[in-house]
Amino acid sequence: MKKDNNKKQDLQTRREFFKKAAKTVLPIIGSILIIQLFCTKSNK
């Protein structure tokens, strides 16, 4: 029974880690892409 609880706990902590990582990384990637779009349009 404890193994099942440990597996569930581990999955939850992994899920939380990926949620936090996505919340911090995605805005950075999005802002870089937007800046690149503006730079390429202004160069034309």
C-alpha cells in the first residue's frame, strides 16, 4: 500500500515541477518569439 502512495506522491511532485517549469519558461520563449517577429518585419 505504501508503494502505491509513494508512486502517486512522486507523480504529483513531478507534475507540479513541470507545471512550475512551464509557467516560467513559456512566457520567456513567447516573448523571444514576439521580439523576433517584430525584428523580422521591421527589417523588410
